[in-house]
Amino acid sequence: MTADAQSNPLENMGRAAKDAAYALALLSAKEKNALLLSLADTLDERAEAILAANAKDLDAARASGMAESLMDRLALDPERLAGMAGDVRAVCALHDPVGEIIDGSLLDSGLSLMRRRVPLGVVAAIYEARPNVTVDVAALCLKTGNAVILRGGRETVHSNAALVEAIQACLTAHGLPEGAVQAIRSADRSLVSALLRLDAYVDMLIPRGGAGLHRLCREESRIPVITGGIGVCHIYVDESADQAKALHVVENAKIQRPSACNAVETLLVHRAVAPRFLPLLARHLEAFGTLLHAEGEAFAMLFAAVPDRAVPVEPGDYDKEWLSRDMNVKIVDSLDQALAHIRAHGTGHSEAILSENMALAERFVSSVDAAAVYVNASTRFTDGGQFGLGAEVAISTQKLHARGPMGLEALTTYKWIARGDYSIRA
């Protein structure tokens, strides 16, 4: 063992995960589904203990002055916990990609060649204030035969402990090693750096947090990193849009769950419809306590409609993921100007156009650079469950390996398999 390995307190955890991955890779789809159904039942059975643990995290978060948007991400209730169990059952119903033959051919040499999907091996996930991620990631990894090391934020220490205990109890009951799903329970930040150096055991790293965490992982990780989940999302309201319907799409994209990464942060409105649409928008969103950040003519129109709900844009606001009921509003002269703004400030997550002009909408779809693009729909649909993937391990804003909501297929790779008749190369 190297000196670096000896100094890494996660060495044993990595070794256990690697060993567990070999065991998981041998499971049939039926065996994996039985494990997941057992997990869903266990979440229901342990609901009281899990919610009590979450209450401890919420009390500590409240005492520390955590923002309401983060409190919403942290909070569990009976409905959300039942939803988590339901998501696990939904994963069971999905097609298992492991073992799937991607393609194949018979070569001139006589070799029969194919590519077959296999698990990645060991996945690591770093995330903050989101106990549901613990179950989502674990379920998807187990379905695809991957072991996983979880590092939740200190805000979720009690919730994650209760959830991982439930998962490991199911693993043990099915004769599988607890190392298949492990959690780093210490809040010591040095352990994150140690995890980033665990390339001897971990095959893929998924950070789900802010820009600082993503930067740290990209700069220090020895493990391939999939980044995403930062959503400075836009909706462009074209001059041809049905304004009454557009109000409800914007409301959904901003209000349904403001703390989600797929919530809209900036609304771009064509100048031709701004004088009518912006006052309507301001009065419509006033009931939800939305604070509108705008400049120039947009600010004047909004302020005239709802003086206490409009404020001037500050430097950096267009690059901000509000994760709250704040929203930027900007008037643009054309689709090209809207696209230029998105190129300058978007994060490649989710972008939408509201328009009755389908030729213009298609140009938006072709031109905008994002993992998910919508025509006449809310950005809130960017979600593994909504896309029919079951749960998701992350929403990738990268272009290699996986993009958008990462479901089961994104947790696999492939191997080439060649069959011959004692064949030799000429």
C-alpha cells in the first residue's frame, strides 16, 4: 500500500465498495428488483424513525439560520417520504440496461463482435441538503449493479444516517455486503479531498452542489467527474405567445418549487408584448410573493404595476441561481438577442421558448445550448421521473458520457466481447 493510500481514511471504504461491486455485477434483474422492492417497503416501515431523524436536521438548520430555499430541500414529510419509496418502486419497473447488447457484427476475420452494457463499478456522489438524493442515487446504482459511496452535507447528517441504515439492512437481508451502499458521515471537509483521490476504487464522481463544489471537483479530482445541477434557466416569451397561457407556464416554472435547479431564474420578454404582458405578469405573481428584478423599461413597467414587488437588477443577478421566489425580467428586441443573453448567462441546464411561431421555435431549439430545451412548456419537467427514467443520479450539463437527467443507462458503460473458433490474427 502506498503512503498516500495509508493516509487516506477512506481506503477501507473504497476497498469495500469495490468488492461489493463485483458481487452486485453478478445479480440478475429479478434479484435486483427484489432488493429494491424490499427497500421501498423498509422506507415505509421506518418512516417514523426517518422523519424523526430529519426533524433533528431541520432543528439544527433552523438554529443556524439556513435559508428557506435550502430548508425546503432538506425537509421530509410523510408525503415526500412516501414519494421516495414510490420512486424506488418505479425504478423496479424500468428496463434493466445491464447485459443489453448495443450492437454487433461478424468480422472478415471470423470473429463475432458485440458491445454489451455493464455496470460502471463504483460511483461516488457528493451533495448538500437533499436527503432524497440518498435514496435516488442508491436505488439507481443498485438497479445497475453499481456500488456507491455517498457524502451528504452536514445539514443532512441524521437523515442520511437513518436512510443508509435502512438500505444496508435490506442489503444484509438479501445476503449482500453493506459496502454496496456506504455514506461518509463525518462533516470533516478534508474527507471530500480524500474522496477525490480515491481513483483506485471509484469509477465516476457526481458532485451535486454549488459552483464552488463543482470547481473543487474539477480541479482536484483524480476520478472522472460529471458536473451539473446548477440551473440558471430561462424562458423566452416571443411576441406570438399566447399571453394568458404563458402566465401559467411562468408561474409553474418559478413557483411550484423555487428551490429546484430546473426552476426559471430569468424571463426574457419580446419588446412588442412587454407593455401588456409585464404588468399582467407582475400582478399575477404578486400573490405568490415573487420579487422581480429588472432594469430600464422592464423595471419601470413592473414598478408601475406592483411597486413593492419590483427592484433594480444588481450586478451578477443574471448569473445567479436564486433558488427562491426571486426572478429576473428583461426585455429583448428579438430571438437573437434572447439567445445571446442565454449564451452569456445560461448554465446549459434547461431553456424554454413560448411561441405560436413554430419556425421560430425550431430555430430556438436548434440554436440554444442546453441539456433540455422546451417549446411551450415549463422548465420544471427536467427531472428523471418526469422523463420516464425513474429517479436520477444527477442532471448533467456536460456533453460527454451523459447529458440531462441521468438515469439507469448513464450508470453503465460497455465492454467489447469477441467470440471466435480458436482464431488468430493474420
